[in-house]
Amino acid sequence: MLTHLQHYHRPNSLSRAFAVLRQDPQAARLLAGGSKLLASELPEVTQVVDVANLGLGGIAARSRTLTMGAATPVQDLLESAEVSAWTRGILGEACLAATSSLLLRNRSTLGGEIAGAGVQAPIVAALLVLKASLSVYTGSKSKIDLADYLSARADGSLGPHIVTAVAVPKLDRRLDTRLQRLTQLASGPSLALIVVALESRRAGCGQPRIAVTAATLSPSRLRAAEELLDGRRLTAETIRDAAQAASQEVQSFGDQHASAEYRREMTGVLLRRALVHLAGPESAGA
């Protein structure tokens, strides 16, 4: 609960919303559904900027890009036939993995999931393998790759900004996707979650992309495992090598639910399961 809240703003333009953020970036936060922000304990937050009048909702597929407004509820993403078809169903799976609560999915927004991406960030992990980019307002409009955005946020180089939309390019028809997760309860948080996307080619995997969340403090790509898979067929040996690389690469953490060692090991197990599913009979013995 935001116990020190003093000012509520509901601007009708991006420029006015950004002006409030820029004036005091530590004290002001954007408010959309509020599922994460209003439940947090942030004594430094004294102002919220409601984005309801900024027109940041909606889903549109045009030409070779699927665009999703930052204020689009997670449940709308899950129910959208366009989103399902465009992302091969993987974004919908990620929405279900984010929370089993229909109430929370109706309140949570795409932008909020990105802004609050921490340990439990299946939607962001899915967007990472889907090559998503963000439209960002910083006084003027610009675009940034999602992976670059997360890096900039982590190193503190990202100043006041408003994420206005998320874009996913049209996927290659040969692209296959898979989400694997480990939980103690089906309705509970993940202990580790892997999202995989790769192009199935006769000569071997093309453009493999692997993202992990829940085993790490923030969602990230497993680039060593990706490099190992690139151009190779999904044989039992390749899958075992990739799973081992993932376990060695992942920067896991421990808490009351699972140790860092367990999360590290299960990251490799989940990747192996995902690749076995994508490979089919060729992976026998993996």
C-alpha cells in the first residue's frame, strides 16, 4: 500500500504525464491497473500519474507488426485471437503463467508487467524470444529493443519515460515455441520458467532464442545455450549439451521456496524438456 501518497494526476496527454514524471522521478509513478504498484510498499512514492486518458490500450495487427498498447489488460492479450495466432500461442501461455487469478489478469496491464519485471516475469520472457520492441516517450517518441530496455533499466541509464506500446514482428512460418515451468502448486508462482523459440530447418536450428525467469532476479536470455544450438540439429546429444550450458549460465538465486542450486539445475531440466518436445522423435534418449 502506498501509505505516503499525496497527489493523484490524470493528464490527458503524454507530454503532461511526462512533465510530472520528469519533475520528480523518484516520487512519481505511472498508474494503469495498479495490481503491482498499489500493493507495493514504496515510501518514496508520493504521486501517481494515471494513464487512463492517454489512449494506450488496444491491439492491432498491421502489415508485418503486431502492436499492443501498454495499457492493454493482460486478460485481453490472453483472449485475443490475433495475439494467439501472431505469437503461436506462447504469449497467452505466459499470461496464464503470470497469474491464475482472472481478477488480477483483468487489472494487470502489459506496460505494468514490463515496468515491474522482476523475479516473476513470464510475459516479459515470452516477449524476449518474440523479438519485441517498445515504443517509449521521453519528451519525444522513440523505439528500443526490449532486451536493450531491460539492460538500460538494470544499469540505471534509463531516465524518466513512458512505455506506450509493444511491437512484435511477424514470425517466420518455421518458428516453433515452447514454454516450460516448474511450480510447487499449479496456481502458485514459478520456481523456474523457460521460453524457447527457434526455427525448424532441415540442416538444424535457426535463430534459437531462450529466455528464463523465476530462477533469476530479472528475466534474461540464455545466450550461451542459444549459441550452442544455432545451426545444430536437435539430437539427444545437442539437447543435453544445451541443457548443461543453460544450468551453467543462469544467474540463479535462493529463497524460502528453493535454493539457487536447485533453480540452476531445474533451468537445464526445463530447457531439455522444451527441446525434446520441439524435436520430436529425433531427440530420443535426451
